[in-house]
Amino acid sequence: MARTTAALVLLASVVACAVPRATPADPGGSSVAGTAPAVPVAEARKLLGTLQVAVRGTLDGYDRDTKFPHWKTMSGSCNVREEVLKRAGVDVEVNEDCAPVSGSWRSAYDGETWQKPSDVDVDHLVPLAHAWVSGAKSWDQARREQFANDLTRPQLLVVTDNVNQEKGDKAPDQWKPPQVSFWCGYATDWIVVKAGYGLSITVPERTALSSMLDHCR
């Protein structure tokens, strides 16, 4: 409990003074292509040290759709997924149902740029199944829904669809973005999301995150 409280206190302080996200494409990478990492690397390392280390749980009882209701309606016919596509893209146009029909999206995972909404996915940075085995199994439904639709933390990003499928439900010790320049932002944002929700990490996961933070500059 003390470790979790310390993580939340530290997270609140670092987010308050986090570097503003930039607009131009940043080769250093972060959760949304063209933005700065969620917090400075020194603060990310501090947060990493506060995360609870535990063995991953099992997927018993997990169901993606029922346990983590996602793409919550924002207003009218617009949902969270559509909001992410709009805010992450350039010159995005939507139809009468609020679904993007054109635009341009750059995937931070591989650096590719796409013009068709069908070529990209809105990814949960910390996968829903991974959250389940890291502590979310014990949450109530409202908290899991919040996690699956979080527009505040760096949890939702637009990426190349087949790269997202390769990632699946893997943690950083099992999968890393093919674009190495994004490792800094990926690790930083992963830590911020896990700290924000009090999710645990494994020893291999902690080692992988620490190594990825070495790519920050």
C-alpha cells in the first residue's frame, strides 16, 4: 500500500510539471506521433522504482468486451475511438456518423504514414488483457471502463494495424516497437499508465523498461 501511495504522489507531481507535447514530428518518439514523452526520463525512472513487482496473474475470467467496455460515446454519435483518430491525425474529415473517412496518420510504432483510416488501429498502449493480469482483474467495472477509454493519460494511440496485431497483448519484455527511436516514449508512457492505475510489473518487464529508457536523450 505504501508503495502504491508513493507512486501516485510522484505521478501527480511529475504530470503537473511534464514537458508540453510538441507538434512537429519528434524522432525521440512518444505515445502519439509528433509529441514529447509523457514525463521527463528522470521522473519516469523514479516512477518505475515505485511500481509494485509481482508475478503476472492468469487470464481466468477475462473477456475483452464485457470486462473492458470500450469506445464509449463522447457526444452525439462520436465515440472515444473516433476522438483519438481525430486528434492524432492531420486534415481529418468525418462523415455524418462521426467516423473519419480521410486524413493522414503517422504511426509511432514504425514511423509509417497512412491516409486510409482502415490502415490504422487505435491501440491500448498497455493492452487490456495485460492490465487484467497486472491487477485490473480486481477492479470494479467502472474503473476498467475508464482504463479502456482513457483520453487523459498516454494510453490510446493510432498505429499501423498489422504492427498492432504483432504486438497483441505483450509487455515490453516480450515486444518492442520496431522503430527504436520510439522506445524512449513507449517506455515512459507505459510507466505513466501503469503508475496511474497502480498496475504491477514483473522483473523482466522492469528490466526491459529500464533498458528502453536508456534510449532517451
